[in-house]
Amino acid sequence: MKIGSTTRWTLRISALAGLAVLLAGFAVPERLVVPVAGASDRDWNHGTFWYAPWGRSGVHKGIDIFADTGTPAVAASSGFVVFRGRLGLGGNIAVVLGPKWRFHYYAHMERTDVRIGTWVWRGEPLGTVGTTGNAAGKPPHLHYSIVTPVPYPWRARGGPQGWLRVFFLNPHQKLLGG
């Protein structure tokens, strides 16, 4: 099949536009807020990111921010809600795609108040802190993780699930400006 010059031109423009959108996503600054209303870094254990052993998940790939049940869980970053639902270990969750193409994962919520495909602003309520999923029977908290689809190979380590570190960023460091 022969491709005409108009089709080639359209393909080139589409490819350049896609590349521009991809690069623009990396250029957007990422400014984060603590994703629990009224919480500070005193409300989580600074050493629990990548702590092992950690229950059925094996390794703790985020931080747990403790607060009373019903406290608003807010978007740490502006972005698009790409998932809202219920998962076994996470319970009621929401996932927001933010700047730098990073996924912000919020778990154990009592309820989620956002819809897939909507835009949320940094600090906007997503739901409320709870004890769903494997947090049942534990103090209420919000599990918060940051996942990048672009691997950072230098972050790989030995030990349990060490190769997965290439996809997970330490929320404690990111929230404190690191």
C-alpha cells in the first residue's frame, strides 16, 4: 500500500504533537502537598518506605499517613483521576496521573468522592481516610505511593522486590521537597 504525501504529512504532525505532549508532561513542575487535610510529616513514620517484611505485599511501597476516620484525603498533586475503585489490599482507592507522568496512589479510604476522567487540583478532596483493604483492624490512615512508568534503573537494589524500586519514588522525600 502506498502512502500519499498528505498522509505522511499528517503522520509526521501527529507524531510531533504526541512527542510535544509527552515532553510537556515532564516539564510541568511537581509541587506536592501532604495528602491528608491538616497532616504534617509528624503523622507518618519516615522510615516505612520500602520497609520489609510488610504483610501480604512483602514490601511497603509508600507511606501511611495517620488521621481520624473521615478526615479528608486530598490530591497531593493536580492531575487526572485515572482510576477509582476497590482493590483487595488497598481497599477503596484513587489514582491520579500528575506532572512528570507520575501516578499518585491513595489507598484505604473510607470512601472515594472523585470520578474517573475528572481533573483534580492539588489539595482538592478525593475522599476520606479509612481502614479498608488490608488496613481493616488497624488505625485509620491513608496509604500514599508515587509510581513512575518511566523506570529509574539506578534505584534498583538487592533484597525483597528490589528491582521494583525503579518504579516507586519515596513520598516522604517528595513531600519534603527532595
